[in-house]
Amino acid sequence: MLSLQNAGKRFGPRVLFLEANWLIRSKERTALVGANGTGKSTLMKVLAGLETLDYGTLNQTRGMSIGYLPQEGLRLTGRSVFAECLSVFDELHEMEREIERLAGQLAVLDHAGAEYEAAAERFSTLQERFQALDGYALDAQVGGVLTGLGFSKQDWVRQTDEFSGGWQMRIALAKLLLAKPNLLLLDEPTNHLDLETRNWLEDYLKSYPFGYILISHDRYFLDVTIDRTVEIWNKRLNIYQGNYTKYLRLTATSASRSSILKPSSTAFERRPPRRNRCRAASRNWKRLSASRYRKKSQLFISSFRSRRLRDARLLRRKTCPRVMAPSAC
């Protein structure tokens, strides 16, 4: 179990988060979310023990193992892919060698002696633990994870330094999944995965026996793998029960947060659909055309009336002689 108490962290003069309180459970299934630059990756490094807090405390249960996958930057060399993944079981390999050594001693020791009894007890303890850790199926475990992450059997014997950065991160992810730490910290684990391997990782995490915390921009991936969301917002940690979709629904009730987090989408939603905009433009054009037609018609009628009045005056001048009393005409 891991806990933050009144934790705070700065990045230079800028405060990333303050007064953070977070109890991380033994089977944590959590997404760490927030806008870019709020300190998600930094908080992950703090939980992994790679960075220290500026304020508050981080408490960890004795014997708890933590595995951390950064976004990028790992480089593995000097071994084949299969051997690199098997290296996470060095403790089990040492246990297997000790079991074999004890078995040899038991074959030659006197069964009635105290030394035989001590060796037999140690042998039994180690064998039970080795079986509980599935030590007799290590090769099968490595092969299953490598296949799930997209490595062919021909890739297993290739040297790790032959692979590009994205595949290097897959190897690092495979090692973490095989090691099965008590808490997995995965920062953008799907960045270098295709659809098939991402689906495999979703299924693997669903059956993972311990806890994990994810940072990801893949909304569907978060929806199917988490049951709690921790948000860094306004330099504080806010905890929401439920998957990512439920978190969005809960935070959408805050108008101020919606306007800060999603200004562009809100503006877009206010715009009418393209079809409606085209129809509106067509109606405006028709109104404009009708208005222009009415104006031209009014000008024509006015001009016609002016011509009629002018012709009538000319006709009257021709037909009526000039007399002293023009009103007689």
C-alpha cells in the first residue's frame, strides 16, 4: 500500500500540485488524468521513487515492489529479446539452482542426521515457493507475453539493440508485465502499440493480480481497464469513482471546468451543422435576391409613372392653345 499525505511538488518556480492526499490500494485500477503540463508524469516518478516531494510525505508498505514504464527513453542492449525478458526472473533462477544443490546434498547425507533434516526443510520451503511463483513455466510465460506484444519467434533470438525505440519500449513493457510488481506505473503504454497488441494489453491488465496506475490519451483503453480516476486540476488531486466516461460525466456538471478544459469543443458544438449552415446561406441568398427584385420593381414602376406624367404634360401642351385663362382647357 502507498499513500501521499499533504504532498506537494514544484517544477522550478511553478507549483504542480499541493496538499495532495491519495491512498493507493493493493489492487488499484486507476487513471491519472489532467491537462498537459499539470504534472502527471512527475507525480508518477514521485510514486516510483525517482523524484522526491517538496512538501508532505510518501509512505510505502515494507516489501512493496513498484514497476515504472516511462513514455520513452529506454534503451536495452547486450542480450537477445528472450534473454532480456528472462532476466526479470534472476531470483527464481537462483532459487532453482539452490534447489538442485540441496537435492544433491539430500542424496548423500545420512537420513538420520540433523544436517539432513535442516537441508530437507530448506528444500521443501524453496520448492513450495518456486512452484507458487510458477517457476517451472518461465519460458512459457516469456513466450506468451512476447507474442502478445507483437514479437514473432524469429524476434526472440534477435539482439535488443537491433530494434527501434518503439519496440524497445515494448521489450521494457514485457519485462514489467513478467515481473508482476505490486504496483505498475505505466505512462502512455499504448503509444507504441498497434490495435491488436493494445487489445491484448487490455485483457492482460484485466486479469493482473495486483494494482496499476495508467496515464493515457486513449479513452476507450481507460474505460475498459480502470475503476477510479484521479485528476490533477487547479494544483489539487480530485478522486472520482468509476471509469473515464463516468469521470467526464461528473466533471461536465461544472461549467467553469468545462469552459477551461474544453473551450474548442464547446465552441464547435455551438456552431450549426454544415448542412444547416448551407441551408441558411441559401435562404439568405433568396431573401437578398427577392429584396433586390423588389427594389428594381419599385424603381421600374416609379420610372414608368414619371414617364406617363411627362407624356401627359407634353400632350396637353400640344392640344391646348395658349389663352389667358388656361383653366378653360
